[in-house]
Amino acid sequence: MAYFREIYPKLISEKDNNKIIILLGARQTGKTTLLKELQREIQKEATTLYLDLDFLGNYDAVSSTDNLIACLRQHDFRNGEKYYLFLDEIQRFKDISMLLKNLYDHYPEIKIYATGSSALDIKKNLKDSLAGRKIIYHIYPLTFREFLVFKNQGDLARLLDEKNIFLDSYLPYLYEFLVFGGYPEVALTQDNDRKFMVLESIFDLYFKKDIIELMKIDDIEKLKKCLKIIAADQGQLTNYSNISREIGSSIREVKEYLEIFKGTYILFCLSPFFSNKHKEIVKTQKYYFWDNGIRNYFLKNFQDINSRADSGFLFESFVAGEINKQKSALQNLKFWRSKNQQEVDLIIENQSNLTPIEVKFKTSHTSKDFLGLKAFMKTYNTNKGLLISLAGRQDKNIGDKTIICRNPFNLKMM
């Protein structure tokens, strides 16, 4: 059975323009599956070729523009006729961006879809060499909506946007998602012990392919220790000095490691919100894992969500990740902490407005749950705040301001 990602129709809609379509994301998030599904659909009406660049036998084909064109001619390419080329794992080739540029400039009939595991140098090369020629899509682990589809719960997925959903129907899937995350193969695996083995194999491959072979980093243990510390402190202010002391590296090296994890879609970070933007650059950030399953893998903790001391952190990470996966390019996601230690978990910053969001893993509210939101809304004169929890819709009006209480399932429209 084919399980389609939500981004698939958008990728199909790109087939008739001339832009190079590049899918970037962590390994095992489904990029290859998307590429093959696109080829399967498009080859019904046009000639196509798929090349796996992880396969040594395809190295010569992409070593130069002439070699690639010769390869395409062997697979039915004719000048002037529409042709679709699918390139998987382009991060292995430092000169791939120049090759793509040459094809785009001199062979407009060739439409290119490509994937990469988002090594940092590849992203820089793509930016520098393919300006105006490419569209990049980021492929993350599954959203909760996609997770439901992968669990054969399409009806529940379709009802997520309803205001009055039956919450209890979703909780077993939410609890599984909070603990094991949304890597596609993990979601499709039924046995919990087997899920751990799948996560282990994903990260063995990640360290082998992206860290050792591409990044040329030999001391893998330091990186693993760094990730384990971030996992234990997820969602808290990052103490670079403590991490450097724990793993035996300099603060500069710690920051380099974190940049690698960001660039390979393992972590994302939130900056603190300030009206003075210069302060945001120098202030301490918070780090989250894109996937809670990966976070729990590094802690070797897959206990049931209701018996964990860190359930609130997992829930906050889930909400932050869901919003971050689906926010627009014109939105920034941040957090807020005042000089008086008043806090709001998440701030969505649009060009014209601010939306503070508090996240609580609980089924009822107290007045304390609203204090951070009220303080932020008063300080920055915003009219709307959101409290995300499992307590359902219990909106609260404070003068001309409104705090909207929402469940965590329909976050796409934020």
C-alpha cells in the first residue's frame, strides 16, 4: 500500500515549470519514496530516468555535463522533447550544482527533481550556484496528520480540523507519536522493540553516511554525547559551557556540532523574542529534536508517556515541531522570557503581528497557565494568544484580548 506525504500533490504540480525541484531532509524521511512515486506518475506521459547517486556505478554518469547527456541519450533523451531526470542523494557530489546549472541553462527540455540529505556544504553550493533556478522543499519526519494516515486512520486524519473532535479517539496515537516519533518506517512498524531497532539502524546510517563520509568527522562519540545532552535538556536554554565540559570539546566545537545537527535536520533551534532584533542574535537559544523518537532513542527511554517525568517537554517539542514543519516562509518561531522570568513557550512572528502560544500537557487549566500569555499580550499589545493542551476549547476573554484554548491536532492554520 502506498502512503503519500501531504507534499506530494504540490511536487506533482511542479512538473510543468522549468525550475529544478530539490527535496532536502534527513535520511529515512521518505525522500527516495517521494522521488520514485513522482517518477512512476510522470512516466505515464513522458520519458524519465532515475539515478541513485549513492550507487557507485552512477558516479561516471554525473562526473560531467557531457557524460550525463550521453547517459540520458542512452535512455531515450532527444533534444527538444520533454524529459524528466530524477537524481537521488546529490550531496555526494561537490560539483553537482554546476552540473544542474548547465542542464538548466542549456537543456530546458530536461526537468530535474533531486534529493539530498542536506549536508551543509551542499546547501551553500545550491544557494550560490542555482539562484533563480531552483525551488527547495524540506522533507521532515511525518506530521501527526500524516502519522494517522500511516497508521491506517485516514478518517481521523480528515477530521483533525473539526472544532469538536472526539479527543479520546486520538490520544492513543498521540501518545505513540510522542514516544516513538514520526519516521515513516517507525510509524509502519508495530512491535515496540522493533521500532527501537529501526531507529538504531537509521542513526547508524546517518553517522556513517553524513557524519563520517561527508563531514569527515572521526570523533563520533563526542557528537553522540552532545546529542544526548541536548536530548536530556530539550526545550531548555542551552548551556554551551556545560556541554563543552561534559564532552571535552571547546565551546566553538560544540556550536559547530549543533550547526551540523541543524543542517542535517536532526535539531532545530528557537531564538528568544526581542523587539530589539540585535539582542536575538547574541542571546541563548533553545534546541529541539525534529522527531521525539530520535530524542528518546538517545536517552534510551521509550516508557509510556503517562509514566514519564518528561512528558511535558515531549508535548512541547511535538507542538513546536508541528508548527515549525507547517509554518510559512514569512513566519518565525521563537520563545519569550522577560527580565522578570515571565515566559511563553512559543511566539509566532509574522511580518505584521505576533501570536504567543503556551503549551500544557494537561486536561484542565488553572489561572497560572494564563500568566505568561497575559504578560506578553500586555507588553506587546497583542489581541490574541493561544493555549494548547488536552483540555479542549475553553476560550478566555481578558478585556479586549482573547486567549484561545485549542487541542494540539489542528495546528496547520497557525
